[in-house]
Amino acid sequence: MPKIVAIHDLTTEQQQKIKDIAPGYELIVTKAKELTTSIVQDAEILIGWSRSIQEDVLSANSKLKWIQAWSAGVDKMPLPELQEKDIRLTNASGVHSVPITEHIFSMILGFTRNLHLAIRQQSNKKWDTLGTFTELAGKTIVIVGVGQIGSHTARVAQAFGMRTVGVRHSGKSDPHIEVMYKVDQLDKALAEGDYVVNILPLTDETHGLFNQARFSAMKDTAIFINVGRGQTVVTDDMIRALQDGSLAGAGLDVFEEEPLPSDHPLWAMDNVIITPHTAGDTDRYSERAVAIFLENLKNYVNGEPLSRNVIDYSKSY
């Protein structure tokens, strides 16, 4: 009997839904550290990913045909090798749209209403109305990497009365983006932003994309938010921009090095908000990820193409 192996916790209800859709499959739910070589190599479908099983997945004895990644980003997976073995790969894109959008706006509103300063003052029991207070209405948000998260972010931005500008590889329009640019027009887009939000995946093209030139293209009053990948930013260039006043502030959830070292200069900067890579965290994560998997599983068992979140190996996303 072919096997579906899940290395993430699934509720009894979720397990039953999988069994109902794929009655001809055996479902094994376990932890990555408890997997044996035989279990991995016998799996036809894998829910989740761990580097510890990479060798078994790529072995000549592996029966694997499809991986449902538990994350939106797949840059840490061996994509060329998976493509060579003709293993289909789907990700969890869409699971994060609500929590990451809310995280983005928690940072933006933190800067707008100076909550980042107020919290520091609260810790010191100090009453002081520091900073300049402003509003989001009428401001421009530039969203770099308009996918499902970016589209949802733009929709919420419009509810605040903001002007929405987007940047995406294809330049394809989005109903919530008023002006869309291609990546080769990035600097033009950045120049318009009061708030610049980076949601880019990590690829060869995006690695180190936000460097000194990109920060110089932004307004000196701009706030930079990064919830994409830390390696898309040249950290030293960003720090210099924050220090010399060519960038007003930064809300950072991802970093080139994680965890961020305790002696890193970003910790001590008053114009920076730091969160420990938690923008996508939500108590509804499993519910949404399993829903994506179930939709694709219906197609898979019927011999039809997977319909959601299929990774294009040529683009790495």
C-alpha cells in the first residue's frame, strides 16, 4: 500500500479527511527525528520537510513523488535535486496572508504612532511624548513581491486610505495595487514609498537586492519593513542608512543571521523594531496548510495535475 508520511502534528479530524480522500493510502504521522530510512524511502507523499531526511529522499530507492512543504519559502530545500528526480513540490503560500499582513501593520502603526519609543519609555517609567506623530491616510506603501501576502497587505492598506504601489517579476496587475512595476523598475517604485515592505522570496536574483543603492533610492523619511528573507538585504548597508538618516526606520522580522546575535548593533537602535521571525506564526497555521494539501490530494489521487501552490523549479518559487 502506498504511504503518505506527515512529519507535522495532525488532528484526528485532519487525519480522517486525508484517509477519506485517499483510502488506498496508509497515513503515517510521526516526528522527523523518529523517521527511519525505510519509512522515508517508502513514502510516496511527504507532508513537511527536514534536512535530516534529505539523503533518504534523494536516494535511488526513494519512491517519493510529491512533497507538501509546511512553509511558503522553499529556498532551503535541494530544489535542483528534487527537480532531477521529478518530485512535485507544493508550498504553504497563502497560509501566511492574514498573520503576516497583520504583523506588517503592527510594525507600520508602531512607527506611525511611536509605539516603539513609548514601549522603551514604559520600561524606564518615563512620561515623554517623543517623536512626530502621523497618519497612514494619504501615505504610499510600496510592496516588493506581490503574491498572496502582498495582495492582502495592499487590500488592508487601502482600508487605511493608503496609495498602493507594487513590484513583481511579471508586472501583472493586482486588484488592490494601484500602480504595478516590474523588478527592473524597482528604484522608481522605491522612490515613491513612505513605507516599503519587502516580501520577496530568496532566489539568486533577490539575494542582496536591498543594498546601498536601493536604500539610497528611498525617501529619507521612509520606513522599511522586511518580512521576506533576511538574505535579500545587505545588513551593513541598511545599518548605515539607518545611522546616517537616509532611512528613517526599519521593522525587521528576518535577518541574514538567525538568531540575531546578542551583540548585534540593530538591537540598540531606537529606530528599529525587531521580532524573532514570527510574522507568519498563527494558531490557525495547521488548519490552512492542511486545507491546501487536501485540495491537491483530491487531484493527485484522481490522476489530475496539482492545482495549488505548485513550485516552478525554474523560478525557485
